[in-house]
Amino acid sequence: MTNTLHRQGTPESLKRDYVVFATIAKGYNDQGAEEKKRRFLQMAFKYRPVNTAVIREPEIVNTGEKWVWSQLAAPTMDPAQALEKFTGSVHATATFDDLEAVKKFVAELKEADLGISVNISGPLDEVAQCCRALGFQRHSVEHSLGIFGRKELLPSRQILEINTMCGHGMVSFNFITRIIDYIKLGLLTPEQGAAYLARPCTCGAFNTRRAVELLEKARLRS
């Protein structure tokens, strides 16, 4: 998994940004994988993720007090009901803003021993701390080498910090700029803006809680 490795921001901001994936290998451990990934998500919901991919599209987003079915802009829906109601290929991703919640979630995954691979994306030191605390030895580490090429064509750091929370680039530069403009005009709150920005990220890796913080900072800038 490399799509979450390019996130930009200060060390302090990135310490509130973790993505946990459940992945399978076709022909190796894919038998019964859908139910295993459902169990993965059921466990994740206990620890209040800020975003979660439930099926290929759409995903559930936690906007604070309530869960919303963001891609369809449907009424609020309980996560458990969503898992029961919708069938198909489950894309198991849970995004958190708290390392302690990640530790508790991964501890439960370890106990369940689902037989599928679990990948934790976040600051290397904090992820290493999580693994050590739970008695894991990491077998591999991946990290981004940064951006090469005509970097002068890129937008501001302010935009990139939000854009790179969707590793597939589905949250466009212009969309982010428009949302920031609406927030500065008082047409949207940072919370509403973050919920809108999360919709195109069908992997569920967009950290809505961190997006609120970044949008509030953008609002205060001239």
C-alpha cells in the first residue's frame, strides 16, 4: 500500500493521522475474505475512526457526532446497519486521529487473528511504538521519497496538505480551493467543508478531523 505515504504536514499534525488497512492476496488467503473484512470494520467502529471505507463506493464518514453515508449524501446511518444492508466487495480501511485508538484496535485484531494482512500507515516512530507495545516486529517499512519534477507548478503547501490525504488524488486542488473560499465567505463551516472533501476519496483514507483543523487554519489566513 503506497497511496497513503505521500501525506504532507507538520510532525505534530501528522501525529493525528493514521490509516489501518486490511488486505488479502488473491489465491492465497482470499477465501472467506469478505466476512473477515467485515469483522475488521466491525472492530474498527468501536474505536471511533474519522473515516471508514465500507464497500468500493461509497464510504461512511464520521463528521463528529453522527455517521453519514457521504458518497450518496443519504440520511445518517448506523455503521452496523450499513454493513448489514450493503453487500459486495468490502474495502476495509479505517482512518483514525488518535494513536491510542489505533493501539486498541490493532490489539483486538491481533486477538481475532483473522488471517489477513494488516497495514498501518502513519508517522514511522509512532507506528513503531504501536507495534512494540503490542509485541509485533515490523517486517517492512515503506516511505515516500517526495515529489520530483517541476514542483513550481504545484499549488501551495496549504492545498497539498489536504490533497495528499487522498492518495489517489481524487480530492482536487480546485475543489479544495473552492471549499476554502466558501468557508472564508461563511457559506460553509470547516466541518461541512471536510465532509464534502471526503466524498471523492472512496478508499476512506481522507482524515476528516485533520481536514477540519487545516481548513480552520486556512480560514484564518488572509
